[in-house]
Amino acid sequence: MIKRIYVDNYKCFVNFELRFEPLTLLLGRNGAGKTSVLDIMFALRELLSGRVKISDEGIFPANTLTAWQTNRFQTFQLDTDVDGDVFSYRLVVEQNQAERMFRIKEESLKDGERNFLFNCQLGEVQLYRDDLSPGPKYSVDWSESALARIPARHDNTRLTKFLDFMRGVVVCGMYPASFQAEIVEYEEMLNRDASNFASWYQHQQLENPDSIEKFKRKLEEVIDGFDSARLEKTGSSRRAFRISFLEEGKQKYELSLNEISDGQRALLALYALTELYSGTKNPLYLDEPENYVSLAEIQPWLIELYDRCGESIPQAVICSHHPEVINYLGSIHGVLLNREQSGATRVNDLSDVISGDAEVGITLSEIIARGWEN
Amino acid sequence: MGELSQRRVGMAILCEDEQQEVFFRKFLEGMGWNLRQLRIEKAPPGKGSAKQYVSERYPIELKKYRSKRSAINIKLIVMIDGDAVGISDSKGMLKESCRRNSVDPRSDDEAVAILVPTWNIESWLAYLDGQAVDENNSKYPRLDKPSLCRRHAKALAEMCQSKQLRNPAPKSLQLACDEYQTRIVENN
């Protein structure tokens, strides 16, 4: 799991540190930085997947510099624990707008004892082997992650372990209206908005057939009349996601993914996340997962997630404003992000909020609704 | 197919905190309940207020239970730590809260179970961990994480299914098991 993130000079984060647990609920007002935490995780995942350049939209373009700072360097640090192996990743980005030069100044990976496994300074890489002996030195394109380019070898298994872990980080803020019913190719990773749910499901069907069956059985409990889901061939290389319904007294009928409601799509995706990522090493970073979901369905899904976190799902970090989520998870798992007078975001200890002297406690969501959390 | 999909809660659980909630929920799972039948209401955070919250909330939940019971087969479980007050006085607090709110106390035929872990839920966890437990001892340690009570809940479910607690069992747990059996299981 990701244990800690440090960020400096990115949007509202100046010298900012946040620690994560197996289940963490990020709370805070609009603009406090909750989604920005997920933006950073997404950007780091994409960078370490080797798919993007530093200045690409959605990664670390110059407009992510903290507006009131003149410092042109952004720093990102992640401390992770992957099956007992501790890693510390550090990325320093230089945003030189005057010279239109946006580059990675520093990128390094260390182990739990602060030994380098990889070090890149201004485009010059020094590799290290698993036994910490120096490996090759070479020059790289500093507009992208050099670490992402390292191929897996017998003598760099630890570095590869970190990369594989980071490439599996799931970052999702669902937008069910964007879900595409037609599948053209398998997709291993869910998009940020889950629009490729069907393509991702197709991949899961091949990789995780047992989990797919459990997922379908779960949907029978969750979606009225749900009978089954299948991928129907609609062309030589195209398939469509179809859901069949069988309700008492009615004939069986089928609908495409884009013909069911937003809420039903949201439920499909939420239970797919908990069922299909169970038993994997993928941490889940979810932005307002309760959106579109009916009130009666929020707590049952939260309980499913809670029961799996730290066990079959290594980690879940949720951003939410919803009272159901706040009241169920907030008092023990909540972390409050708060913008200070300086504009920078800080983490406030919720115990200061909740250890109050109320004779009869009011709910945490009510405290927050009244603006009493600060 | 589709039988439980339109969620209709069959059991409301009113409890003090996350540890009570997770423990009892895991116990119910072990006894065959489907999670979707449960609705959890935990006391909001606030030092010393959890017991009072449950106490204040109880008559409201009892009234709601009564208004729905003819239409739906529902149960109400209330969990409140005994602390220094003990089992009888804790139940007395709930009865007094009903009186203040002009709600008749629960009757024998109602599927409303009041469970009073004494000294607190950690006492039960210690017992289910194999220890002999003194209900006057407030110092049984908390688990590092509430979710670690899975095996404790499983142990209790197994004992309940065989209708026998390991001797010597804490009195509060014995009474709780009796309440569960008579008011929840047998009251259908």
C-alpha cells in the first residue's frame, strides 16, 4: 500500500504530507485538495507506466504550480510498502516557463534502508541492482520518467516490483453517462472516469473468471431483476456489454450497458471494483463513489469495501462529501484536509473535532454541515 | 435471482462504536444473515456520548420498529456497554429513556434484543480469545483495528450454533446469547 505522500508546490499543496491507512476517507470543503490527491496518484501512475510526458495534460503541466509561489520546482514523494518491501520514490519536476523547459530534474527510488535502487539527476541515470551494486549509467529523455523505461531483469526485481505496483494503482471518479457499451479491445486498467468499463470487464473476464461469477451473483442481490451479463459479438473484433433482466411475471429481456440507468451502471462498477480487485495488489483511489447510487445502497457497498480493505483489497482511499460515507467511516478512518490562511492545505486531526464535549454527540456529517469541523 | 435486490432492511442495529458494529455484524454473517438485510446506526463520535446517544435513540427506533412490524418481519438489536453501571442498570437506562419519551418499554413478544457487553466489548473479545474474563475489569485491551475481530465473531457464532458457550462465560455474554436466541432467532 501507499503509506505516505509528500507534495510541494503543486496546486494547494505546499510542503504537504499525508499518511494513508488501509482505508482512508478524505474529507474537506470544496477546493481543499481531496481530488488533487487523486490527480497526483493518477499522474504518477501514468508517468511510471511510460505512457506520458511530464507536461502532458493531466500529468504535471506548468499550470499545476502553486499559484502564489515563485518556486519553479515541484516535489513529489511516495513511501510504499509492497508485500513487506518498503520503497521511497521521489520526483522533482522543473517548470521553467520563461524558457519553455519542463523537465524531470530528479527521479529516484530507494529501499527501506535509504539505499538507491535507481537514481536519475538531470537526465543522467545510475541504475543499481537488487544487491545494491551499481549497474549501468546512461542518458535519458528528461521529459518522461526514466524509471518507467527500465525493463524487468533478473537483477532488478525490487525496482520492477515497485513499478508493477504503481502501474496497478486504480484511480477512478465514475461518470456513468460516459460508459461505452461497445468494446473494441481489452483494457487492463479502468479509465479515470470508468468510461471503458466494458473493455476493462472483458479483460477481467479472461484474467479472473472465478471472480466474474462471484460478481454476477452479487449483482443478483443488488440490481432489481438482474439475471446475467454477457459480451455479445457485434462485429469481427467488436463486442457489446449486454445485461439480461428476468422479473417475476415478465419475459426475459436484454439491455445494453448504455440503456440501463446511471445508477445501475454505477452499482455495476462499484461492485466490480470490490469483487474483481479482491485478491489483487491494486490499491483503489475513488472519488465520490457514492455518486448516482440510491441512499439504500451506499452503506451495503461501504460495508463490502470495509470488510475487504487491508485484506483482499490492500488499500482504498475515498474522497466523499456524503453523510452516509462520512458517518459510517469518518470517525476512525477520516482525514480532514483544510486550507489554511496561507492558502496551503494541511491535514487536520479529526480527533480534535470529534473529541468534543457534546453531552449527546451530533453526527460527524452534521458537524461538517455546520462548518464546525475547523 | 433478484429476491433481495430491492433492499429492505430486516434488522436495524443501534450500537456505540465501530468495534461493536464490526463484531456483531461478523457474528450475524456467521449465523447466516445477509449483509444487505442489516442497517447500522452507530453513535456519532464524542467523548462519553456514545452510551447516551444509544439511550436517546432507542425509543425512536422502538417506535419505528412497532410501526413497521406488521408489514415487515423486522428485528432491532441494541448494543450498549455495561461499563461500571452493569447490565441491569444499563437496561434500566434504556427503559427510563422510553418513559421520558412516552414510549412503552419493549414487551416479551417483540423482536428487540438488548445486548450489554460488560465491562465492554473488549471483555467479550478477550473471552472469545480464550481468556477467563472478569466483568469488573475495565482493562481488556482494544484490538489494533476493529476489523481484526473476525475470528472472535466466528468463535461466538460457532458456540451459538452448538448452543453452548465455553465455561466460564461472562454473564453479560450468556444473557446476550439468550436474548439473541429468544428474541431474534425464535421470534419469526
